[in-house]
Amino acid sequence: MTTITEQSQAWQGEGGPAEWTQAWDRARELIGTRADRFSERDSDGSQEDGFSALATALYITARERSIEPAVVSRQAVDELVDRRPRETDLDVVRRWEAHLKNLGHDVDDKTDPVSARWHRLRYDHDPERYWDDALARHGFGLNAIRYILGDHVALAF
């Protein structure tokens, strides 16, 4: 049995900027203390998406603010995750994508580990396609970060 921390190594991918590796290390540190809050039954990919979105949020914030991912605050992550007035989930996805482009990533380049991970997070799991499966993921992969940041997991930044 592999742990979520071990699985995150594969989700991270190989290579990328130093901040990418540091962001994943920080996400592993934060989630590692709360790994008991994750269930092996969550095999629909929501763990992967939530963990990946947290690492990506830490990466974006650290790069944009020229700080180490280890010192990114919860408030800074919340500002990136939360919908702004009149914003939809698609708008949040577009905003994150703009951040990644501004950081020099070609979001369609699957050889870039940051872009490859983003490619999964921006995917919309349309509920109309999975109407007969109540356990299927719905919405953008990016939305799983709300679970990671919610009261159930209760990460301590």
C-alpha cells in the first residue's frame, strides 16, 4: 500500500523549476500531518487533484511574490482559490492559467511538469457525462483544493 505522500511523488512529475519541487515538498509537509483525513476510497482522483492544486497554488504564489513556498500563507492560497465577486469556477481556472502563462509556462506543453499537472487540473469533469455515477468527480479538477482547504482536512499553515 502506498501512502498519499508517496503517490504525490508521481503526481509531481520529473523536473521543473526549483520552486515547483519546493512547493510539492511544502504540500507534502502540510498534508502529511493530516494524511489520516484522506480515504483510500477516494479513488476517483480527487485526492490527486486536491494535492496537486495545493502544490500549484504554493508554486504560483511563491514565484509571483519571490518567496519560498514554505512561507506562503494560507491567506495567499485562499486569495488564489476563492472566487471573486461574479466569478465562476471557469473564471478561476482562467485566472490560474493566466498566472501560469505569466510565469512563462506554455500550459499545453505536457513535457513541462507544471503544465502537465495544470492540464489535469483544468479538465472539467462534466456532470452531464457522468449522470449515472454519483461517485464520479464533477467540475474542474482544480475545485478539489476546496476539500483540501476545508474543515474536514484542516491544514495548519
